[in-house]
Amino acid sequence: MSHSHPIAHGPSLVARLRGAALLWGLLLSSPLAAQPATGDWLLGQAVARAAVHHDPQRRELTIGNGLISRTIRVAPNAATVGFDNLTTHESLLRAVAPEAEVEIDGRRYAIGGLVGQPNLAYLRPEWVEALTAEPGAFQFERFETGAPVQRMAWTRARHASHSAWPPPGVSLTLWFVPPAGALPGVTVAVHYELYDGIPLLAKWITIHNRGSRSLRLNSFKSEILRVVEAESQVDPSPEWQRPRLTVLTDFAFGGMSVASLHRAVFWTDDPAYTTQVNYALKTPCLLEVKPPLGPDVDIVAGAEFTGIRAFELVHDTDDRERQGLAIRRLYRLMAPWATENPLMLHLTSTDPQVVRTAIDQAAETGFEMVILSFGSGLNMEDVSPANIATFKALREYATRKGIEFGGYSLLASRRISDDHDVINPRTGTTGGAIFGNSPCLNSTWGQDYFARLKTFIEETGFSVLEHDGSYPGDVCASTRHPGHRGLDDSQWTQYQRITEFYRWARARGMYLNVPDNYFLAGSNKTGMGYRETNWSLPREQQHVHARQNLFDGTWMKTPSMGWMFVPLVQYHGGGAAATLEPLREHLGDYEQHLANALGYGAQACYRGPRLYDSPETRAAVVRWVTWFKRYRDILESDVIHVRRADGRNLDAVLHVNPAVPIKGLAMIYNPGDAPLTQDITLPLYYAGVSDTALVAERDGTPIRMTLDRHDRVTVRATVEPRSNTWFVIR
């Protein structure tokens, strides 16, 4: 439920704001929203409840939670005049800007905004009082408050975190009307959501067309922030430091890592900032959130348009681990389905007998999912009655055994035809796409592809989809595809096509393995980060690479967000030296693969026709799966990076969670051919442990250890060759 508060500009403004505060409990009568919280929010210690406060005398709204606050002056027009880190008592904002910007039918409009600041290096309160409305801008009309709403439906179908969905917090919506004589019937809403217990603000815009004609939205900017620069350099700099602000969006594609996702986030220079130190005025201190192309879409009469949603996470330190923990917390909160983490067999055959045997083995060993992998022979685009019947029967068999069942489909990185592939705007022909060739998602073939997948999934009851070659952001210059007009709307409409499909799957409770970072659009897992050909290396080399990949991949991913790989059969070459089959002959390496992934709390794609080939192999798989499920809560918790694998020394990772009974679990590996005894220092601050801790190796007797002044303990670990051990902390 939201509460609307109209604003009259003129003598009655203060009275109307004061009356709105008396009517609605979500608007606080004291500025609690800007008061600092105490305690560490990453440990769950901070009482940081989000709220909206209004100050009628200052004509300001503040949305805050004790960790961050954003203050918006609402007269003579609306503009952000404060964005503060309440933990460090620092301002992120150096100057005012419009709240957003739209270009409609070829004309640009600022959404709100105030002008007249004499120096854009900093903002003084007395300057705010003298600011005037930007001419020709959309004018602030009213505001609404409420609670966050879910971006998409999430059907919880498997083990996951207990995160609330949507997350608790508060919402604030500012409504703007166009300048006199322009765009009758059009309004723009600027939406903010602030969440309890985390310094995270979401922002996006919606455009509502209640007029009598269709409008062309050429472009938009849903966030414009003149941010305090992280450094000042007189000379050109090859690599600028960025402010302590991570901005992610739900318009992200073309990479597995967070660093590769900034398709809609632009840190650019601010030429109006003429007092900056950089002589060429090129300091990247202007943040804009916008699509890189278009969208150039029509908003028909009676319709509305929803823009890109930005998630702005404020950091209180430059420490890499703490910033990574904050980003991981963002994903746990805003994409809680990413905490679903089933054990999965990637089956390389569709032979019914092989499939049933694999399902039986999965059920016997405690695996939870079977995916018909690439190269298995599955074709989910074939919706013939015979094909549907075959795979529905196999899915029903898996269901009876308590195993989830699904399969693989390739989207991009393949050629369909000249009529259906994306057209390169430089050449006017196919080819030159991100993956070389790729179908356009809004060609006839693309539209039919998604319809066929939906039909196949609905009729077979598949609950798992590994969607390879997911849309990476290709543009298309075709003017003959039915789902887009031309180049300028091609990226936006293709992205809408695939994310609508992922939202549909999310609402069904499906599991989505996608080798791209679509988490905020509904996917469950992507690659942890590895080079595929490394699984063709000799087995003993694969283990060190695996733990390096896991160590590096979990800086910004939770363990459940990234998959690893185990080549039960040959993958990209390497022959017998690289593969595990026959499994009983390479049982030590098989167990080490299980220990590598499960010890990090991650899952791997165990790719092959079976999980075991002998009683001894079965016992080993059961042993590690049982171990993982025993410690699942702590293993799927946050990772603290202790020592990266170097092939010579013990390497180690520490799982921490102050909210579960086992506060920490350290996993320690020996990569060498001889026993190793070394001291490993474990930082326990993020485990929520203070003064002393009970530390036990494996199932041994706990020893009470005193933490040092940096909240650390040091354990002496002796690990057998090419083996591992673990320490449990309570």
C-alpha cells in the first residue's frame, strides 16, 4: 500500500507538507532517517530500519536507514541535495542535478532539477536555499510512500536462504508533470527503495502515457549524480579510482563477473565542473544510469514504460573483503533465488536406460538434480508429441525418485539464417556479433524459440533449464524483424524478450543455469569463472586451478552463485590423463574434486553418464555429499579469503556466519606430494566471534582459543598429500 501526498507550489506548500506528515505514519515526525545506526550492519548488529522523513520548513524529504540517507529538496522543483554515508559521516554528493532525464519525440526534458550552484565542487546549505528551478523541466507534483514491492514472483521450490522477498524497507515515489504546453497526459515517476539493515538504495523511473497519442521514448537517464571524486589528478590518468559506490542494474549481460556488467552504468566527466583539479576536466565524477543505445520504443496511449533499476551500494571502506561481502549481501537480498544451490549431475546421454540409471544414482547418493547436458541429444525446441512424451516420462520418473529434472538449450552463439540472425550495422549483413553469429531474439525465429521452450517446459514439467549462449547484448540493424523496428530499439527489445522469459521461469520455480550474470533478472547461477580448456589438463593440475578459480570467483559471488566443473568424461580434450572415467580407478582425484567444490560451498557440473561405477566410488560420493549437507548452512555462507592456492603451500578459505550455530568453517588443502604442517591464521571478525572461540579439527574435541587484538586465531594444520582437512568454529 502506498500513500500519496500532493504538493502545491506557492504559499500553501509548508502547510500541505505538514498535513501529510500528520496523516501518514511512514513519514517520521523527527529526522530519524538521517541519524547514524550503531553496530556493524554486516554482522547484523545495526538497528537500521528504513524510513522517510519530511521537513516542511526546509521543504525536503529524506529517505534513510541509519547507514545512508538521501535528501531531496522539493521546491521550487525536486532535486537531490544530499546523499550521505552516515557510518563515515561523509557526503557522496558534490552538486545538484536533475533526478532523471528523458528524450521523447526528439526533445529532451530534465525531470526535476535545480540550478544556480556557484561551485560544483561542494554544496553549502545556504546555496541550496538560493537554487531555482531548471527552465523547461518536468515539475515535481506530489510524492508517495510505501513498502518495497517484488520485482518478479519467486516460487521457492528448493533449499535456499530465508531472506524475505521482497526485502523489508521503505519506498518513496516522486511524481512529475511536464512543462506547460508539452506532452499532455504524460507523467514521470521517480522511484526509490531503501532497505532495512544495508546501505543500499534502488532507483528507477516509470513513464505513464495517459494522453491520446503514442509517444516515442528515444532515450532516458534514470540516475544522474554529481558524486564527490575519489581522487584528484591534474594530469590524464590511465585508471581512475572510483568513489566508494558500487552501482549494479537489472540491465546486465555479456559476462560472468560483476566487473563486466556495467552496461548501463556510466562514470563520466562533468564539463560543468570547472573548478576540478584535472586540467582537461576529465575526472570521472558524474554517474549516469542509462541504456547504451535507445531504447527508442513507443509508449502507446494508456500504457507505461519501466526503465532500468539501479542498485546503489555505499561502502564504508576500501577493504576488498569488506566491499566484496557487501556486494554478496546485495545479491542475497535482491536476488535471493541465487542462494538455491542444488547438487547436479550433467548427464551426457538421453538414452532412457542411461537416464533412469543416472536418476537412481543421484537419488542414492544425495544429489538433487539431473540436467541433460549439451551433447546429450536433447532438443527442447522439438515440441512434437513424441518428443514431449519421451521427456515427460523421464521427468516423471525423476520426480518419483525425488530428483529435479531438466535440460540444456543453446540460444545465441549459433547461426540460423540471413533472415533471422542479427544484422551487423557496420556491414549490413550477418556476422560480427559478440559470439560471431547469433539469432536476433526478435526475429520470427527468436519469437518462436521462446514460445517453443515454454511449451516444452509446460508439457514435460521440466524444472531445470541450462540456458547456454544467453543473450550477450547484440544489436541488430534489421528493419524486417517483427519484434523491433531497427537498430536503435534492437538491444532494449531483445533484452526485454529474454528477461520476460526468465521472470516467467522464476515464477514457475524453475532453476536457471545461465553462463551470464542475469541474477537481478531472475537467473540462479553462472560460471564461477574458469577457462574451459583447463579441464583438459592432467588431473593433478586441475585441482590447483579449481581452487584458484573458487578463491577468485567468490570475492563478489556467494558460493551458490557460481558453478565449477568436473570432467567425469573428456571435455575439450586431454584424453585419459584429464578425465575421471573409469571412476573407481581415479577415486582419489574424484574425491578431491568433490572436496574442492563442496568445501567452498559451491556446486560443480559433474559431467558424464553416471556418478559411480563401484561400491567404493558410491561410498565416496555419499560420504562427501553427507558431509556437505551436514555443514550446508555454514558452507553456503560468506567466504573469507585466507590463502590462495599456489601449488606449494597449504591453501585455505573460511566460511563465516554469525547467525547460525556453527560460526565458521575453515577448509584447508594440501596440493603437494608430501605431508604439510603449517600455521593458518583465521580472521573471525565476520563470524561474529569475540574474545574466545571453540575450535575443533574435523570431529575432534573442541579447544577454546583466545582471539588476538585483530579477532584472529592461528591453527596448526597437518594435511596429508593431495588431501584436506577442516576446522569448525563455534
